Amino acid sequence: MHLISDRTSSCVKRIFVSLMDAEATVTFKNGSIYYYENVSRLAIANLMLNKNMSLGFWVNKNLVNKNLVNKDNVTCHRMAI
């Protein structure tokens, strides 16, 4: 997993991503942690390479509600703290 934490965001504290496994674990500033599978590898690569991208923007565009719509077969699990 690769840590992404040096970006601006009013709601996201940090994101761990795995390009190889197509996974992301998001820690929000309120303490909630969510784990996502089947995340677009292109989206993960874009996040890793684009140092100016907001974490909140990336989460909203690539993860939020994807498990409800199931457009990209993204599954989400809230992790117990």
C-alpha cells in the first residue's frame, strides 16, 4: 500500500492505495475508515502522479456511491475502529 497524505482536503486525512490490488483505504478527519476494492487502477495511478489533486475531490469522483451504483464493481466496507 502506498500512503497519500500530503494533499489538501477538508474531509480526508489520508488514503492508502494499492495499484496492483486495485484497493484504497480512506481515513476521514472524523475518524471513519473505509476500505474499497476494485478501484480503477487508472484513477489510483492518477492520484499517485498528480500531486496537486485534492484527496476529497478524488474520493468523491472515484469512490463515493460507487458501491451503491455498482458501475465499476467497487465494493466498500466500513472498518471498525
